[in-house]
Amino acid sequence: MDPEKADTKPNVAVSSTTDLSVVKSDEEAPFGYGKKKCDHAGFWDHSMINIRLHVLKLWAKTVLILCIFVLLVLAISNGVYSNTAQRLGSLNVYVVNFDARLDPYLGSDSLVGEAVVNLAESIANSRGPHLGYTIMDPSVFNNDPMKVRQSVYDFKAYAAIIVNANATTLLRQAVEVGNTSYDPYGAGQIIYVSARDQTTIPSFVVPQLNSFERAISNQFGTLWAQGLLQNSSVSRSTLEMVPQAFSPAIGFTTFDLRPFGPSLITPAVSIHLINLIIIAFFSFTFFLKTHMKFTVPRGHPPLHFRHLIVWRWCATVAAYFLLSLAFSVVVLAYQVPTANPPASQTEPSMDPSAYGRGTFVVYWMLNFVGMAALGLACENVAMALGEPWTAMWIIFWVTTNVSTAFNSLDLAPRFYQWGYAFPLHNIVEASHQIFFDLHSRIGRNFGILFAWAVVNTIVFPFACYLMRWKQVREYKLKQEKKERWLQEMAKSRTMLGIAKEY
């Protein structure tokens, strides 16, 4: 039995066995407004006892369900931050000592390099919160410091500390011959990509690397200064010429291969992406009544249900296509860089675009497929659950996607590993790659989003039939409930001796 056919049936007249008002329509008139005048009663009137208890029970039941739901949702949202400090070791940092390991410095002593490696090992073996320092042999990178940078760009490590091949040699030459051009910060390099994660890198990685740099400067500088003061072969006049070789002696030059900026780009890769879920969800409520006009025979026969399913899917996807365009145009309106050429993967670059002039189109298609992945899931669940449970679904859908999209899953408990397969995580990751020319995982990102869209497309017809079955079932149950309720109210009034009609 189709719900559209059920809707076209004449109004059913339901009467009670007492002097109760006859119900002339399927829906009760609000606030007692109807064809027959109805007297009102106070909240504590004895005639309201049954309905009052009924409403209070429903209220208590609803509050209990919502409280349990809120606890579960907040547990998911807050749990991603639990014990973050203890998981800093999952943010791996390569420590590569090239000091005296390459020609023409091969065979020289590696005083600076050994000091850096020893400090990294002592921190890695300590019990306190620390990054995952990993000592790597230069041969792993074919003895090429640029390949270390490439590994950081390729997300194989969150950062890298490189000791240059001439670190110790240049330091010794500076104090021996008075090389005034000696730069302590030429001893090593610190490499990271802040645009990879605008929260994790500045909040966890950079402060730890700065702390490491201060520690090695203090530790090595103290020992180095003591050695120079005890070495009679080093003249005081030479040290006066190169005070930087005395203190701080060594330092590191920082290379952020892809700085996060400009600030205008922040919403496009973070908070605005939440609106993809909201817009996709509300398209269901906005368009459902429009689509259902095909089923009401007003001057036309009702549309075949299977044709309605095809129309709804096509219209929904077409709406996502246009809505995603409107969503994407905002980055152009605020002049977010979308036409810059790609840049070198081993040199710092500001505002490169991954696909040059085609960057905007790729971003639009990402939002379109992402909206389809997020929205079709909302369509299916909304049809399956119905009101009011759909509201709880959207809260759950937003919470789970946001928790795993805007937080580093490397710092989250293993429970949250499912986040890698959720739509918003892949949209956020791909958005970073598009706007900052980062290491590309866009094939995997699009693949996961397409998988969500395809699976929900397969489920879509079944959800439509389920919604129709529920509508027909609810219509029948509503008529039965109405009849039972009128009979129960009639009995209660008879027992209370109420003669008035309501």
C-alpha cells in the first residue's frame, strides 16, 4: 500500500461510545481549535490526570535517552584528546648525522654530530613526554641531506634534525684561524612542514624541537667553552674575533617547507568544511516535500515509486554539484591563492598551489564528491530513522567526523583509527594538499569518498522503500491508536462522572 495512495483516502470519521466529540479528520486541531467548540482545562484539573501522567512519562523517557546520548557523543569528542602527552612519541623525528661522513670532511672528528645524536638518544630513552626521535644512518638517504628533506615532505616523518657534514670542521677552523664569517646556525638544519597539520606541528612538534635546540646549545656550548679555555693553543685574540664560535658555538637553521598561511585559508581547510555536512543534511528536509508532490494525484496520476527513487537520487546529486560550487566560490571571493604554480618539494615555499590554475576545479570536485559521501549517508539514515531520531544522527555524524578530521590521529587512542576512513578526514587532508602543494594522497582521498558515495547509492533504494513502508505502517497504527485512546478517555471520564464534552 503506497503512502501516496493512503494520503488520498477520504478523512476517516472515528467516534467513541460516549458523548465525546467526534473526530472529523486524521489530525487533531491544535489548541482545541476545530469545527466544534472545545472547553479548556487547567494543568492540574482532575480531568487531565491521564494525559498529564502520559506526557510526564514521555518527557522523562526522552530526557533519559538524550542524557545517555550526550554522554556518549561527548565521550567520543573528548576521548580523542586523552593522554596526548604520552603519545608524543608517535610523532617521529629523524636525526641524521652527516658530520664528517661525506667528502671532503670524511675522517674528521664528529664532535658536533655525536653530541646531537647522544642528546637525541637520551631524550628518546627518557620517561617524560617527548617526540619519537629516531637515529637514521645517512646511507638510508643515499648520503644526501636533500633526501632527508624529501622524506619529511613525503610525510615519512613529522620533522628531521640534520647535522651538516662540515659542522665540526668549520667550528674548529673558526677558532683556529679566526674565521669571522662563521655562522653557528650553519651547523645543522631542522626540517618540518607546518601546513601538514596547523594544530599538531605548531603545538607539539615545534616547541619540542625548540627545546631540543636550546638543550644542545647549552650542553654542547658549555663543554666547548670549557675546552677552549683550557686549550692554551687557542689565542684569546682569535676568540675575540669570532665570539659566535665561543658561544653559542652551534645552532640550527629552520626550514619550514610549507608554512601554513595566509590566514584567509584557515576556514577553507577547517571550520567551513563542517558546513558540508550541515548543508548536505538539510537538503533532505528542504527537498523532500518538493519530491513528494509527484505522489499526490492533483491533476496528474501519481508517479511510479521506482521512478521517484531515480528522480530523487539524480536531483539530490545535482543539488550537491551546484551547492558545492557555491561553497567553493567563497575561496575565490576572499582571494585565497588558487592559481600559483607548484613549488620545489625540498625548498621552503609560500602559497604554492598543487595544480596551478586547475586548483580551484580540483577543490570544487573534492567538495562535490565529499558532499555526496556525507549527504547520501544522511539521506539514507534520515529515511530509515525518521523524526526525531534524525537530529541525534546529525549530531553523531558531525561529532565523529570532526573529531577525526581536525585532530592528529597519531596522537589519538587506537580506537580512533576508523577516522582514516571517514569522509571529512579525507576532505580535510585533500584540501591541505590542494592549497599547500603537500605530499599527495588525493587518489586515496577521492577513492574513499567515492566508496562512501557508491555504497550509499546502493543503499538508497532500500532506504526509500523502508521509508514508504514506515509511512504506511505509521498511518495504520495512528488510526488504531486514536481509536484506543478515545475509548480509554471515554472510560476514564465515565468513571470520574464527567458529563462535559471535550
